[in-house]
Amino acid sequence: MRSSIVLNPYELIYMITLITGFTTIVLALLYYALKSKEARVTTVYLSGESESVIASITPSIASLYWGFMKKFARSIYRVLVEKIHTGSLHDWFKFISSWFSILLITAIIVFILTLLVR
């Protein structure tokens, strides 16, 4: 025998909003409690020029992107460059078809599970 609780939609939205707000507050408090208190200051490398050469010392968006890719996402970048972007259409097709097959199998499994649960 199955029993289910039926809630008023407005009460449900209110409860979800409260839970989301509470979770956000807890995560923000954890972030600020665990955040490093040190401020790291480094000088900007200007290829040997003085700072008067530029108007403002801020990196461009492209520099931030490539800095992230080369420092933090190095293994992902290496896989992208060495295995996928080889210039061979066959390698690209293998990569795309493998991802498509994973998505297709996942969709079929979810579809079968939703049919079985009903």
C-alpha cells in the first residue's frame, strides 16, 4: 500500500525557497570561514618595460582563459589537443560518436526506468 503526501503548491514553493535560502547561507558561511586570510600580491610581468607603458594593469580575458587552461585544466587541454584535435576526421568522429552513444544509452536507461517505476 502506497501513501503519498499532497501539499499545496504555494506551501511547497515556500518550503523549497526556505531550504534553498538556508543552504545558500550555510554554504556562504562555510566559504567565508574556510577562505584564506592571506592576500597574495605579485608583480605584473611586462616584458621588461616600465609600468608607465600601459594604462591599467589588468589582464585581458584571453589571458585569464589561457592561464586557467594551462595551469588548472592541463590534462583536459592535453587530451583535447593530442587525441581530439589531431586533424584527422576519423579521430573526431570516434570522439563525437562515443559521447553520442553514452548520451543515447543514458537516455534509454532513464526512459526504461521511468516506465518501470510507474
